[in-house]
Amino acid sequence: MTDRTGTTAPNPAPTAEEPTVAEPDPGSRSGTRAKTGAESRAESRAATGAATGAGTGAERPGPFRVRPIATRRGPDPKQDRAARTRLLVLTAAAELFTARGFRHTSVQDVADRVGMTKGAVYFHYPTKEALAVAVVEQHYARWPLLLAGVTAEGHGPLETAERLLAGAALAFREDVVVQAGTRLQVERPQIDAELPTPYVDWTELLAGLLSRAEALGELRAGVRPRAAARSLVAAFFGAQHVSDVLRERADIVERWAETSELLFRAIRAE
């Protein structure tokens, strides 16, 4: 079998643990009485939970649910050392995909970056596509963690949406897996795997939050939640792309804060 770099990959069907490698260093407005502050906060938390599927105990699918991508995979690590090595390889691949893109990154490049043999890399990720898929899957795995953290803060749905996007901007600046996953999505025609369609989950999540915000009277009259969600997603990912091109995302947090203030002021009820 050959990968896209033209090199021959071994046919990995390992039954033992990984090969030996150097250990890396590692308030509703219609109420008949004014609500207390506690009641209003509780209502906002309930509304946010309904929009995100969090904290309700329900088995309802939500945005960013796990969707394994079909690809060849290496064995699941059974030892801590193997798990650390696998993460080291994944991070190195993410760094290279971010800097060079999928086409100009080879498995040998990844092996050289982590000081391993190419065969050791293939043990964990049998093809270059498998490496790309793993990075994209980890990119999407970041967002449920962000969502859970912001939801736990107990804000209303509109502020939850605002804080989620601010957290995503920080992730785009700091997290190489997030950066690489986004570039790989743009380069999806070059990758022999069916990657998730980008932007859909973010649009669905924000549309749900804005619908709940509308029910609570947090949206300006005439604002349509789904249209506003689409605009927020377009603005956010446009801002991160411009920041990437001009400043390698060094200023994404500041640039998104400017855009966010303008957009949320436009949709928030006075």
C-alpha cells in the first residue's frame, strides 16, 4: 500500500503493544409578578440547557456529537506510554498540517519531527489520511468541552452564545489542533476521507441558543434566530480567516471582540 507521499506503508495488523521508541519528554415578560434574581437566573439556566441539551439528563443528540470518520486506524493504546506517544505524533502532525497543509506534509516529516521511525508512526496511524482524520476528530472534540464549561457558568442563552464564540476565538489562537483541523477542512478535496461538513454544528448550536433568547425576550424585536446564527457563524469564521492570513491569528481574540460587540449589540434587546 502506498500513501500520498509515494512511500510504501507497512500493512499494520499489530497484536502487541507499540514498537519500542524513545520515550518523549514530555424573566419571561408575561409573568404576573416580578421575578426574583434567583428565579431569573434559574430560568436562564434552564433555557440555556434546553438549547444545548446540557444539564437535562435527556439523551437528546446535540451539536458536536461524536461522528467517527471512516478510515483505517491503528490499535487503541493499552499503556500510558503508548497513549503519550500517540498524542505526541498527533500534535506533531497538527503542527505540520497547520504550517504546510495536507499535500505538503508527509508521514516521514511527522516521524522526523518526533524523532521516530516512519514505521513507528504507521503503527499508530496507518496512512496520512488517518493522521488527518485524527486531527479533524480532535478539532471537533474541543467544542463539547468548551460548551460544557460555558454552560456550567449558568449564563442566559444570549450571553452563553457570546462567551462560546469568545472561547472559540481563544482556541483558534492557542490550540494547534483547532488550527490544523480548520485548514484540513478547507483542504478536504485533497483528503481521501469523508470529513464532517464544517459550520453546520456551530450554526445549529447558535440557532438553538438564540431561539431560547428570543423566548426570554433577550433578542431585539424582528431578529430571526436562525438568520442571526448564520450571520454570527459567517462573521466568526471570516474573522478568524482574515486574522490567520494577516497575522497568523495572533490578533484573533481582539479582532473577534470588536466584531462580537457590534453584532451582539445589534441583536440584543434594549
